[in-house]
Amino acid sequence: MRKQLFLRLFMLLLSTVIFVACGTPIEIKSEPTGADVYHEGQLVGQTPLIIKASPWGTETSVKLEKEGYNPNLQIINAKYNGWTGSWAYPNLQFYRLTKKKD
């Protein structure tokens, strides 16, 4: 009985470590869609898009660019959960791009 409990706790801990090591998925959406997404300075695709935030930091940068619109640079901060003793990023970020003035 005690051995089974230990094994279950070990498997739970192992799965948590594997999940955290993979990074946190963050869905990036914009209005209008089709904006270029730069994550930590690297072009990674266009909106809508899911990126993976590093599990080792408490913030990550996202920049959106689209022809005819002002660029939008955001720092996404992880929030500390005192109950679990861990940091977590929000799983959805929505940005409304503003048109450039002529």
C-alpha cells in the first residue's frame, strides 16, 4: 500500500516536471488577423498562433506587426500562484492593432 502511494506521488511529480519543461502554451490572437508574431525577437508565424513560453522565466516578449498598422510590443508576465507555489502564464492574449496615421 505504501509502495503504491509512493509510486503514484512519484509519477505525479514526474509528469509535472515534464509538463513544465515543455513550456507554457500561450494563444496569440489579433484584430485584424494575419499579424506577424515575434516571440523573444524571432519571427514565429502569424496570428492566430500558439507559442510556447519558457518555463524558466516569469516574463516573455511578444511583438505583433502588420502592414498599415502600428507595431505592438507586449511583455507577458507570469502570475504567481501561492496555492501551488508555481508561476503560470495566461493562456490567451488578444491584441487590437491600431491603424497608422497618414
